[in-house]
Amino acid sequence: LHSVGAFSLIETKLYDLRFKLRGPLNQVRDKVEQNIVIVEIDDESYKLVPESYPYPRGRVWSNVIKNLSQAGAKVIVFDIMFDAPDHTSKMIENHLSKDCVGCSVIDGDKTFVQSISNAKLNGTSIVLASKIAYDANRIPFDYIIHPNKKIMNENIEIGLVNQEADVIDHVIKRYPLFYKLSTEPDNLYLSLAVQSVLSFKDISEKTIIQDVQNNMF
């Protein structure tokens, strides 16, 4: 019965109940939150930031990195995909008249990369988001979407942001530490959270050992 999923819904509800009975781990949470600041994009952001979304990397995100680095941030983690070229720069470039002699466009991606480089010199690490995409019409069907080439050339750290909801109630109950590609079964790609911790702890080695028999990772 278990193999055909007859008990899956019951287990899902009991799983939720066990977390409710345990309650939040306040001691761990309070200790961790002392070192973490979440900078959100909320309704107030749309009102106060004098730019349209997606915010330009040259005028907004590069200044975010600059300000946070100068404020003493050890690691800056972006849970935002920067895989496409900077929207604002491309839009201006596409609509710039060919008759405009001497006109030029400041590349937002280059400004963003320069801010990353300056932050590194200031002792701040940057972690950017990547994700695994799936396409049934593609061979192989899974692949990683990285930040665009201009940004990746800065040799930045990346972490995957994929999330998988439970197939029964479509609620996210687990957070994977790493992911694999079908074509690279021996390679483990770290999640955004794990890579952020490694950067914060100044751990550059990424030797991952899986010992299922002794329940170790």
C-alpha cells in the first residue's frame, strides 16, 4: 500500500503536525539572525526606488553592493537571477538613434561587475543565484542557467535556487543541500544557502563526501 502511495497523504499531514508540535527552534533562530539581514523588494520598494522593475544593475544593484559592502557586509547573497543582459542597457541601446553622433550607453552589467570587484577588494564575498532548468525537447533535458557571461567572468560564487514542492499538497517541506544533473551524476551543485554559509565561513574547499551508511554528509 505504501509503494503505491496509499499512505502518502496521511504521512504528509503527520509530517506537518510533527513540526507544529516541535515548534520553532528559537535559540538557533535568534543566534543565526544576529548575523543575517534580509533586504527585501516589497511594495515600499516600488514606491520609493525611482526606477522601474526590473531594476537596472548599473544604477540600482551596483549601488546595493557598494552600500552593503561599505556597511560591513561579509557576504552579499542575491536570490535574484541575472542570466539575461541588463534590461535597461539593452532597451536604451536598441532605441538609440543611429544618427546620434558620439552617443554611448553605459553597460549596466559592466558597472555591476565592477561593483562586485570593488566589494571583493573590500573583503565582501558575492553569491549569485543560478538554477537548473528542464526542457523535455532538449538533450540533455536538464541544464544550469548561470548569470550571464559578463557577470560570470568575474569568477563569482553561485548557488542553485531550485525548490520542489511536495507532490501531494504542493507545499515545500524540504530544502535540498545540493543538486545533480543527469549528465553529471558525480558532480554536486550546491544550493544557494549552503554556498552562502561556505562563503561566510571562508570555506573554499568543496570536497563533498556522502556516507549514506553512517548517515553523514
